[in-house]
Amino acid sequence: MSKSSGQIFGVVGAGFIGSLHLAALKALGFQVGAIADPVSAALDKAAKLAPSARLYSDWRELLADPEITAVNICTINALHFEILSAAVASGRNVFCEKTMTINAAQARQALALRTTPGQVVQIGYMKRFFPASQWMKAHLPEIGQPLCATVRSFQGGFVEDGETIYDSPDWRPGPNGVSRTRTFASGGMLNMAGSHMLDMTGWLLAAPRAITCRTWSPAGYDVEMHAHGLFEMGGGALVHFEACLAPYHGTGVFNDGWDEFIQIDGTKGRIEIYYPRWDRPKDFSVKCRLYREKQREWEEPSFEPVNVFELEFAAFAEACAHGGGEGPSIREAAQVDFWIDACYESARENRTVLFPSDLA
């Protein structure tokens, strides 16, 4: 797939997620005019994917580049809001990796950002762009009124001996009193894998009304390895949510330790979706199926493996060409950030937390 997007991309952050984005932009034939990263080795590696791009050590230099029309933010989460704010203020189109911010206070500030007419801001919740996700959204009304749902993100395959939990110094506080994981993602599994599944839950079932959550961290960790939530959704459905860094290698529908799915039960049937590893989207196809009680039969369409990063950037380019898109928008991303904050508040204070009514 190769075409011109009409945009000249500036990629801020050349780490792992930045490299995935650069590869997607290259596959689509989109022009990358500049890359910014303070680590020279990361810049050198990224330059192999975009050899004509100008290289900067500071993202502010990239924003000062007059040729850049679209800013792609791929830094650690803690830097997202500062760069997002500056990029939006510059009038450029913006694609920002999730999570948009690191807490509800920043999310509230993000909601106040002023965009110009036709300016596109899209947040990188890429699971929406799988054809199977689109199919699920379109067929969701067929199950009738949603009653309950189970949403799981168990990500495994990281423990070598198969007998212990995941153990990494990145999850324990360093000399400055904060772990690398908290610095990078502002939290554990809720912020990482969990945020994608919260976005999908909100996209399918709208915003929650009340949130009850518990988290678990091994001794010495300052971020959660497990999070378990019960969400009362605005439409009345109850959602059981789980995010976990699991010790398994062979679980999940693809038998690779990655066990991510959404199951929604309604008055007329059930709909389910099962996701592959996020960083290897072309290795497996997403599985989705629909049960209709009236016919007492399952429908299970077949979906080809796709690179979902390419699909979300194609949608972003299309939105830029037409001066607007369907999201994931700043408001929708803010919902996820508030949701995560409410989960932490509920776990910390051992109580149910109400979701802000103005974001529902």
C-alpha cells in the first residue's frame, strides 16, 4: 500500500513505539520530514526507516521546522501533554500515542486545548481500527440491551522459568525513588495494556457511571501488576475488567500467553472479540464471533491479518484531508485518563468512585 497523504510528518520519539510508527508510515508511502529524539543512537536507527528526514535532538526544534504539517508524538507518556499542547497550539495536525496524559488533572487541561477549524488531533488507540473491531461495533445492536461484559488483558510470555511472577528492576523504585515503569507509563498494567481495553469498552458501551477497582503489586514495586475492576456503565451494563502481567506462555486463544478479549452479553445474544499481541498484529488475525439466541447459532466471520498501525495512520491521513475525523479524539482519550485515575482512587481509598458527569 503506497500513497501520498498530503502531510509531512514529524515524529517525536524514536524508541520502540516510534519505530513501529515509522515503519507504518513508510509502508503507506507517507513522507517523514523530521525525527526528534535526545538519544543519538535512537535517531541513527530511525534514520534507516526515513533516510531523508531531518534529525533533531529536541522536539522543540522539530516544531520549529516550517515544513512539518503533522506531528506524531511517540515519547514516554509523561511528556505527551507538554508536546501535545505545543503541537496543537502550532496549528498542525497531531497524532499522539496513548495514554494522552498521565492523570485526570492533565486530561482536564487537554480538554481545554483550542484547535483551529479543520485541525485534526487523534490519539493512538489502534484497536478500534482492526476490521474485526469495526465489525463488532456494527453488529453490537444485534445482541439487544447489553447486560454484562467481561474485558480481559492478560499479557504473558515474559517469565522464563515458568514458576515465578514477572520480576524486573524497571518496576521497582530507583535511586530517585521512582521506577522506570512509572516514569515511562505513569502506572502499571492499567496504563499500558489496560488503557487500550478501557478505550474499547467505552467505545462499545459508552462511559462508565461508577467505578470500583482493586490493584495488586508485588513487594517492592511502585506500579500495579494486576488490576481488577467492576464498572457500572451509563447504559446499565456491569463490566468485569481485568488487566494482568501474567506468568504464562501458552494461554489465550493464540496459545502464546496473550489473553485479550471482550465478551458482551445482551438480551438477545453474545458478541466476543479476541486480540493478538499488539506489537505483532500481522502474525495473527483478530477473532470475533456473534451468538444470536433467536437462531441459536454462532456467526464467526474470517478476518485477514493486518498491520493495524497502518490502518490507524491511513484513517488519520484521511481525516487530515477532510478536516476532521471520528477519533479517538481528545475527549475520548480524556475519558480513558479519568477512568484510570478513578480506578487508582478506588483502589487507594477502598471505595466506589463516580465518573465525572460532564465526561459521560
